[in-house]
Amino acid sequence: MTQKSRRVRKAVLPAAGLGTRFLPATKAQPKEMLPVVDKPLIQYVVEECLASGIENIIIVTGRGKNAIEDHFDNAPELERFLENKGKTDQVEMVRSISNMVHFSYTRQKEPLGLGHAVLTARELVGDEPFAVLLGDVIIRGPCPATRQIAEVYEETGIGTIAVEPVPAERTHLYGVIDAQPAEPSRWGQRLLRVRNLVEKPQPGKAPSNLAVTGRYVLPPEVFDCLERTSPGSGGEIQLTDALRLMAREHGLCALAYEGKSYDAGDKLGFLKATVEIALENSEFGEDFRAYLRGLKL
Ligand code: UTP
């Protein structure tokens, strides 16, 4: 495969899940649209795509998820209203959201699992490598996590997933990898070869403390692995099961990426993301810090 054809230009953002961990907020509203400070969750993910060189974003939506499409579309009435009021900064901000990148949408008719959601994007991805970013995970750090794993793929041609260390007593909340050191490379010990993946292992049974974080760069061969994956836990087609096949048949790398993730589809993760992002806000971050300091905790 040539260097050019390894370039990662497309990203799939699965956003068709029911968001049951965030009920009742997600009863009639997509969890990906919950605002973290002043932007919906999924906008952070789209911005990570942009900063990672992605040119085409494919969002997998489902019933009740129209607000996502509206958010990344033009809003002529709103733009006109703001223009008439002379609010040019806000007009620019609203416009820039719809002009960010090329969006396409595909619908997952039923939420049959993350693996099934990725498979739904097969036609739109075609025969090229692509990134997958979970629509409810925010990652912040010096270099976008998707760019970090895309660089591994572009150099090695091997599908790569982002992992991060988690405390031993929390492994049952994640997919955890069983891995060995990769060939020597510029990533040193941060780059591993995946032998196996275990979904939510009980403490003491986990093969490592490295959890799958919600960012993947995969070759198109993963679609065949997904086609051959039967429904697993909860009757859903799990991406983890297809990745296990990938690791065995085509190889799979894991990169302990540099950065910090927030599972904002979970109430506590959402609160942590909100507080940390608010503290860095140039407009009110200092006031917010002073407010937090003043709380009698
Ligand atoms: P999650 O497991 O976090 O999403 O999947 P969920 O099922 O909506 O959440 P809970 O557990 O009920 O609270 C990670 C991402 O994959 C998408 C979700 O929208 C989320 O962004 N997803 C999940 C799909 O697109 N389709 C599915 O069938 C399942």
C-alpha cells in the first residue's frame, strides 16, 4: 500500500445510541447535543476531527437525533436575525459551524450496538482507512488523539486504537487490551501490538490496565470482520468483537496516547469535563475558579 492511500481522510462518528446512562436528559434529546459549557458534546469531537486533518465526517444518527444534523447545517433565519442586530461575531460563529468540514449522515435503524453503527457507514467510507470517534467522548491534550493514532496508521499501515491506563478497580467499566511490545519505533513503549481485547473484565481478571478510549483508526478490512461478528453481550454487535478478529487476521496496534479523556455520556464524566473546560474559559474561567474556591466543601 502506498503512503498516499494510507492517509486518513474520513471519520465515522457513531451517535445513534439511546444514552440511557443520562436519562431523563436524553429522553427526547440526543446526548451528543448536551452542552459542555457552550458547545454540544459532538462539536468537540468534530473539532478534534478537523485538527486531525479529517476532510469528511460521517455521522451515524438514528431516531430522535435530528438536532445533530440541524446543528451542523446552515441556520438562515438565525443568521439574518443576528445580522439585523449587528451581531457580526455571532453570525460568524454560527456560520463557521456549518462550514467546518464536509458532513454526511447515515441512519442506524435500530441501536444494535457500536459495531453495527460503524458497519452502517460502510458505503460512505468505501475502500479506504477511516477514523472512528465516539460522539460522547471528549479528549483534550497537546495533540489531538485521532491525529496521534492516524500517524501510527499512516506509518505502519496497521489499524490502531487509542488506549489509556485506568485504575485496576475500574477495568470492569472498559474494554481492556491484552498486548505485547510493538516493533521498535518512535513511539517507544507507548506503542503496543494487541493480542486480544476483553470487554469489561472484573478486577483481577483484566489482562492489563490499558482501556480502550473511544478513538480508532481502522483499515476497510474491519467491515468484513464486522460482517462476521455475531451479536454479543446485550444482543448488540460489539466493535470489540470485530477488533479481536482484526487483531488476529490483520494485526492491530494500540497507542497509549498523550491526553486526557472524559466519558461525557456518563453523568460524572460529563460534570468533570464541564468543570475543567469552564475553568479554562477566557471569559469567566477566573470567576468560576473563585466561585469553586468559595464553596464550603
Ligand atoms: P455508548 O454505549 O456510550 O452509547 O456508545 P449509548 O448506548 O447511547 O449509551 P448508554 O450506555 O445507553 O448510556 C458509544 C457511542 O456509540 C454510539 C452512541 O451514540 C455513542 O456516541 N452508538 C451506540 C451507536 O451509534 N449505536 C449503537 O447502537 C450504540
